[in-house]
Amino acid sequence: MIFRKAVESDIDQIWEVLQYAIARRKSDGSSQWQDGYPNPDAICNDLNNDWAYVIADDEGVLAYAAVIFDGEPAYDDIEGKWLSTDDYVVLHRVAAAERSKGMGIATHFFKYVEELALSQNVHSIKVDTNFDNIAMLKILDRLGYQYCGEVYFRGSARKAFEKLI
């Protein structure tokens, strides 16, 4: 497995991974990602902004997320309080391929992002998720992320978490 920036030739596989994640959210009873987002335009935007990252193996993409060091404007208006006000990296659109089930691939992705952040002297990772995304909430808890409050995206509240590294 390798953690790397996504390239244009990954787009179709990334979209397959996201479609699987969208279906999983639905089957888990979550309302997250059930409104036409994320979509292929979001992937292209991530690529164009140099935010798109994957974990891949010889068979292709295992996991995908946008890894953003430029800040997240929605995080400026948290109902609650972040652990720090320092520079941070944010993850959006975290998704794992069906064939990665049981591999702990999302955990690996977060660990790789920690290494990337530290290599850029960034010591904070912020992330948000839907209240009913139980799988992500469990991952964040297991990895030591602390609940900081609520942020709003596209008119909906999200649980916001931060981890200092």
C-alpha cells in the first residue's frame, strides 16, 4: 500500500470508492451524502486544488480523502471551541473501497495524514462528520480525536473533532 496524491487517472476509481461509501452511508441509515454530494465535480475540484489523496495498491485505489492545509472557512464559526488556533489540516470526503473492508484502511489513512502534517510542521488535524455516521465516529474515537462542538455545511450541523499531534 502507498499513500500518495491522486492523479487524473485515479478519478474513475475514486468515484467508485465514493459511490460505495455513499451506498454504505445509506444502508447504515445515515443521511450523510444522500443529497448528490460528493460527486465527480468534487473529485475534480480536489485534484485541481491539490487536495486529493489516495491509498492505493497494485489493484488500484483503496481509500480516498481531500487533505486540505488551506483551512476550512466553516470551521471559523464553531459552536464550541477548538483545542488550538494553530495551523491545521482538515480531512473531507473520507471513503474506503469495498475491497478494503476489514483492512482498517481509514485508520491507515488518518495515520498517513498525521505523518504528512508533521512533515509540514502542522500539529493539528480537524475533521467533521454527520451525527449519524457511526463508522466515522468510532474511528475518530479510537484514534483519540476530541469532540469540540458543531460546525455547519450546506445548512446541516456536523460534529467537529480535533486531534493534536
